[in-house]
Amino acid sequence: MRKLIILLTAFLIINNLAAQSAEKDSINKKVKLLLIGDSTTEGGKPTFENTIEQLLAREEGIPNVEAINVGKGGETAFSLLNSGRYDSQVKGIDSIDYIFLRYGINDWFKRQPFEENFPKDMKNVIAQLRNDYPESQIIVMTILPFLREDDTKIVNQFITNVASEEKLEIFDICPAYQKGLEEYGEFSMSVRFFPLSDIPEKYHTLVAPYTKYYEWKKAEWLRVYTNELDPLFGHLPGWYKDKHPNPTGYRLIARETVEFILPKLKNK
């Protein structure tokens, strides 16, 4: 009888330790978010992914989260697979739980006829992701209000159609971003990317900290992430032309991403 009690006690202790260990492993296990897209994804490094992690870290009752940004400027859904970048930079990432997929801007310019090429290109990417990440949830995102209004609507309708046909969830970021522009100001969430040659020479010393030679432009350009130079150059034609997000824009996208993913993480 005494031996039986000892065995039962040992069993209970071991079982309790195992439960505690499993609970600890569950708490410590990271949920990984993979962010795939063009320059409007890549340009957020590291503000975009860091903000997602920091906002989620403030929430109780969810696992730790790691956001991985593998965006690439100038990329299309087609070139992701056919340039070899997918195999070299994406495929090897393991244990991905959620994949946020956002293409369409460069595709609009580079993959005409868009209505023929883009749906096929996106479906090929989705098929590859499903093959390599069968346990991951793929989430298709609309593009930002980057193109002309009518063109943005066309692209986003195609994205929505692809998501529906592939039975994937759609994350429509476009309305929230547009609302942010209306709330904070039309140019509040975009960079100023402007050729140095169009800046009066007397200001070249002043703008030197913002100036860099860009190989793909074969010229020196200013890149400004705030509105600090608007009083000096806001009157110049094209000063506000670039629609790429600045840190303010990426923090808004991060906030919306957190609001989208949080209920899923709580259920997880």
C-alpha cells in the first residue's frame, strides 16, 4: 500500500511538472507573421514589423509574436517567383503561422494586360505558398491608395476576386489608409522623393542630409520622411508626387494589421 502511494505521488508530481512545462512552452512559443510585398511593404523596415510586435506585446493572453518583413521594391507577384527571390529569401523561413500577401501596384505597370496576367500570377504565388507552408493561413491584402483612384479600385477588385476564388481571407487595408489621409492630411503619410536637380542650387547645402545618389535613378534625389521641408519646397511641381508611406503611414498599417490579427491570436 505504501509503495502504491509513493508511485501515485510520483506520477502526480511528474504529471504536474509536464503540464507546467507544456504551459511554459505554449507561452514562450512565438507566432510568426510573414509580410510579403513590394516597396510599400519593404519600405517599412524596421518600423512596420517592430510596431506590430510592440503593439501586440501590450496585449494580454496571446503568444509572443514575431513579424518578418520580406518585401522587395519594384517587385510583382510574377517576379517574386520568377526572379529566384522566393527560393532564396522566402522559402527557407520556417514555422510561419500567418502570411500577409500584398501585390498589385507594380503589377499594374509591368504586367499588362493586367486583367490577364495578375490573377494568374497571384494564384501561382498562392499555390507555391500553400505547397511550402501548408499549415499557414494566407491573408490577401488590398493595395494602398497609391495609383489614381479609379485604377486603385480596379486593382483592389481583382485582388478581392482572387481571394474569393482561392477561398482566402481578404484584409482590406485601403479604406483605413484613405481614412488616415483624410484625418491626418493628404500628404501626412507619404515620403517626399524629389530630384536634387529641381531644387534651387542655393539650397543644396541645406538639403544635403536628405540627399543620396540612387543608382536606379542615375542621379541624386532627396528623400524626406516628414513635412519639415514643405514650407521651403512644397510649391515645387511634383514635391508631393510620391505616395510611398513614411513612418506615420507604416504605423497606421501596423495598427490596422494588429486590429485584424488580434482576434485570431486570442482564439489561438
